[in-house]
Amino acid sequence: EADIYQTPRYLVIGTGKKITLECSQTMGHDKMYWYQQDPGMELHLIHYSYGVNSTEKGDLSSESTVSRIRTEHFPLTLESARPSHTSQYLCASSVTDRAFFGQGTRLTVV
Amino acid sequence: EDKVVQSPLSLVVHEGDTVTLNCSYEVTNFRSLLWYKQEKKAPTFLFMLTSSGIEKKSGRLSSILDKKELFSILNITATQTGDSAVYLCAVRAYQGAQKLVFGQGTRLTINP
């Protein structure tokens, strides 16, 4: 339905490693979002962007960082992964009210 | 703080039953309410509602918004096992980045 892609889909990584979750969209949407979702829980906004060179922290505090150098690309980075970062990370984009979601990255930190 | 509350959190019914899912919200400068279906990973869009009293319909699914009482319902008639999913309600406000604020979701299970 929507052209928004996340990689990897699944990632198991050791504590202390640096990781980057990729998110790309080909729809030319200005607004992009990262949500974190634990199993059976609601989506929490951790980062968003209005457009290139614009990033803001969301409602849920996160140790991750994001960048928006190109409209289509909104990567999320964890400098030092910890078991508490284990979760599902969903990327989304929108131009109007409707948000389109990627397939998500299931991250497990061991 | 903007808040969205869904009920019930979990619902198990038999195939063919009709279900009603509820979503209430407290949002400053309400702009729109959206319903999504989440089966495995990515939430998929169902409806967007902006005006009170106007029903949106798609096949066996329908939804309506009451802006005075600050709630919306999602109805599914003649349920099928493929309707089993988590149904998410989200609200968007006018301020800021027009962030989507999500409720906890209702986990719907349809038994054959």
C-alpha cells in the first residue's frame, strides 16, 4: 500500500553495540516519525521530523538519536545498546493526517 | 497532556458476531481521529474521521465520531477470523508537529 521501508526487520545484538535502524520512504512526505512499541502495549512517539534538518524528541524519553539529511531517509541510532532497548520500532511518514507505517524492526539486545 | 483510551483492551467473540470497539480522547485543538488495524507488524489504515455524526463505512466495518462527547466507535459486523487483530485508535491535534497520539489498542480475537 505505502512505500515506506524499514531494515532490518529483525536484529539480535549484544549489549554495548552501536546500531542504526534504517527507514526510507519514496512518497516525498515531509513528516516522519519513530514509534516504540512493546508487546501488547501502545505506540509511543520517540522522535519526529518536520522535514530536512528538523528533528524533535517525542513524548517518550529515548536514548536514541535521529537525523534527517534527506527527505526520504530517517535513520535511528543507538550508540550503546542495552537490554532495556529491546522492543519493536515502527517508522511512519505523513503529508496530511494519515500516517503510513513501515513493517517495523524487532530489536532484541542480549 | 493529550490522551486516548480504548476499551475493551481485549475481546474474544465467535465468527459471525458483531463487535463495537470504543475510543475516548482528551486532546487540545482536535484535528482528526484515525483507526488502524495491526495484525503482525505495520498498522494499516482503516478510517479517518473529522466531523461529528458522519459515519465512515468500508464493507463490514464502520466508524463514527462524536466530537461533543469526545469518543468514536468502530463497528465490525459478521466478523470473520481474518478480523482478528489489534485495533488502534489515534488522535491528531493542530499544534506542534500534529503528532498522532495512540491508545492502548483493543486485541480482538475471532474464534471459528
